[in-house]
Amino acid sequence: MPQTNANDEYLKVLLEQAASLMTREGIVDDDSFDYYMAKIDYAAFLFRKRANKDSPLAMPRSLRYELNNILWSQKGR
């Protein structure tokens, strides 16, 4: 199967949107591995959510837990 970069721009937009949504929740880009992995997980959720238009997906508990942990960790500093 040939490789393609057809979704690269879309994925970049999803990563930007994930970062924006995280900022709205009070999460700061602290250049940590945890922050970047949460941003990727959030973008992946947004990708799956858009692909599955028939039944809207709720945010997975694991993602909500991950975001909450980062937020509380940052607030505790």
C-alpha cells in the first residue's frame, strides 16, 4: 500500500484544535511529555469523533482522566 500524506494538514489542524481546547480548560503548554501525549490523544479522539458521524462519541474516560491529572498537577505547582 503506497504511503500518502493526504491527512497531514487535517491532523495538524486537529492538533491545533486539541491544544486550543486544552487551553480553554486551563491546561498550559509546559513543554512536557505528558502535555504532548495528551494533545495527541485529544486530536485522535477528535479524528475518531468526526469519522463516526452516525453516533456521536463521548470523550473517553481515560482522556478525561489524563486531562484532569495534567490540570491538577499544573494547578498544584
